Amino acid sequence: MILAQESGPLFDWDWVARNWDQIIDRTWEHVTLTVVSVAIGMALSLGLSIVAVRWRKAYAPITWITGLLYTIPSLALFALLVPIVGLNATNAVIALTSYTLLILIRNTVAGIDGVPASVVEAADGMGYTRRARFWKMEVPLALPAIVAGIRIATVTTVGLVTVTAVLGLGGYGFFILRGLNTFFWTQIIVGVTLSVALATLFDLGFVWAQRWLTPWARGAR
Amino acid sequence: MADPLGARGALMAWDSIREFLSDPATWSGPASIWNRLAEHVWVSVAAVLVAAVLVLPLALWLGHIRKGSDVATAVVNIGRAVPSFGILAISFLILVQMGAGVGEPWAVLVALVALAAPPMFTNTVVGIQSVEPATIEAARGMGLTESEVLRGVEIPLAMPLVLEGVRIGLVQVIATATLGALVSWGGLGRFIVDGFAQQDVGQLLVGAVLVGLLAVIAELAMSSFGRAVTPKGVTNPR
């Protein structure tokens, strides 16, 4: 209770007004770290998914290795990368990217596997090459599963970015860490609330993008 | 920002690791590897057990009456959007304001229970509900009571998914317990956070390797435990 008096009201709107510039900067940092990591993760996992679909034997080792990366706690992965790349945004992006791979690859491969055999046969019968069949039939039909994976990976990444505060980055995590060190509620509430809001915005954005990308699925139910 | 940790490079890291490992305080006393490992393990296991006691009865009941699958989906989605570091920070401030001492494990325990609960709840509800209705009808037709149906048919068949939920919860709890060092608690994360703060690469890397190993061992142990207790003929639907 004494602490509560010392730290003033639960939420200090003046602090928000005074630190508006910094909130904007940290938002930009949070968005950049998330988008760059997920984008690199998408490119890598599309490549690895193609390998896994074409060459089935590769699927188990790919999920095993990406599963191992996914299991290593973020703070430990940042630390392990320090002697290799140092304490910087590259470190954060490598670690954050590695966490997206398992989810993205699993959903992409499951989505492509879920394409009905009759569709594949129809494509073959129409004289599609393997490449054309992949890009024009299998990927579009797998899009709902692929986008579901991207949504999970993005929301997870937004949460993990907060931990990069220990690297001196952290987006909204910077406010959480600062609030902890100074027992200042407002900063923690701002950090957590904005992080949840950002994750929700990304998620809604992908729901929208999916509706736009798969017009054939609209109103089909 | 200066970058002394990175500038030293990988070769210097070896000397620093040897230095840290040859320090007697690394091996005995409150800041030793053994003590930090014990703290990390007991808080993680306790959090999973408390979460199991809190959510499993409700999840089993909801699964049995075939309700609450929307709630289960919402729980796991909300759980994903709230950063675990944020849950830890809020739990810490609430408990400190309620009078808990800084450095005590309670705030970490509360946060970890909150993190372990959603995957266990969701997987249990979904696991029980994914049991074939025909199988349950058959069990009722044979004269089994509702509680016998739950204990003898639904729980064994849902076991792979329930244990998958426990595995996800445990691995996440071990990862987040590492962040406990950011709220003045111990655990293996202490070495990483102190390593960053003191720019001690040896301590940093030893801590990171220990945390990584603990998480991977827990993951593998839970996976093989899941396979061992799965009844013959039951396959994980995933």
C-alpha cells in the first residue's frame, strides 16, 4: 500500500501525453521487428515447405530442427547469438524468425496435403506442369491454412518482441522493463496494452487479407 | 549503443566461459548452478500442477457435456496475444503491492500458472470432444454410468491431446520462468540477465545453454511420456 501511494495513481495520463513521441518510436520499432522477422520467416518456410512437399523424406528432419529452435526459450536464444552477431537488431531478427518457421511450415505443408486428389488430377489432366499446378492450384487452395499459420506466427512474434528489451530494443517491451525497474504502473500498462492491441490489429489485418485473397471462399458456406 | 559483448567475439567467449566455470560460487551457494536449476524446476513443475488442479476438472466436465469449444478457442487466442513478459510484469507489481517481498517466487508462480492453464484447458476440452459420439453411445449402451464413460472411455481416448496440452504448457512455463530474473527472482535466467547486465559472456552463455537444455529435455520427456501412456490403438489426431 505504501508503494501504491509512492507510485501515484494507477494510470497517469500525463505520462502518456509527455511521452507521446517515444510511444510512436517504440511502436515503429515493434512493428518493424515483427514485420521483418515474419517476412523472412515466410520466405524461408515457403522454400522449406516446397522441399518438404516435393521430397517427403525431408519433412521429418525439417520439423525436428525447427521444433528444436521453437523449444529454446527466447532469452536463451538471444544470449546464444551474442558471440556470433552481437547485441543488436540482427540478433533479435534471427531469433524471432527462427520461432516462426515451425508454425509456418507445418501449416503450409498441411494445407497443400489437404488439396483434394481430384483437383490435382484435374490439373494434371488439363496439362498443367508441376510448377504451374503448384502455384495456380495447390498454393491458392492451401491459402486458408497458410494464412492461419501466418496469423499464429505474427501474434506470437508480437509478444516475443517485448523480450528483446533485454537487448536494448523491445518496442513496447522497453516500457514494460522500464516500468518494472521504476515500479511505475503506467509504463507497464501502456506496454502490455499496446502489445495486445498491435497483435489484435495484425490478426484482423490477416483475416481481411485472406477474405480478399480467396474470393471463391466468400459466401460459399 | 556500444557493443562490448559482440566485439569480444567467439574466441574470447571461451576464456570467459572457463573463468565462470572455475569460479567456486558457480558450483556452491545460493547463486550456484545447482540452486538456480532447482529453483527453475520446482517453480515450473509447481505451476503446471497448480494449473492442472485449477483447470482440468472444468475442462473435463465441459468436454463431457460437449460445451465450451468456443470458449476453448478464445482462451488460447487471448493467451497468445498477451505477451508472457507482460503477464509476468503485471503479476509482479500486483503481488508486490499486496505485500509480497521482492525476490520471492510467488509473482513468478502466479504468472506461470496463468500461462500453463490455457493450452491445458483447450486441449482437454477439444480432446474429450473429439472422441467419436458412436464410441460413447456404445459405452452408455453397455450400461456404463456417466462418470465411468468419462473415466473409462473419454479420458483414455483424449489422453494424447491432454498430454500435448501439458507439454505445451510445461515448455512455455520453463521458457517464461527464465524471464523471472527480470522481476528480481532467481532461476537459470539469473545467469543470462546478470550476464547481460555485467557484460559477462561466460555467465551469459552457460546460462543460455542450461536453459536451452532444460527446455529441450522437458519437451522430449513429455513427448515420450505421452507416447508411453497412450492406450494401444489410439493415435494422436494431429
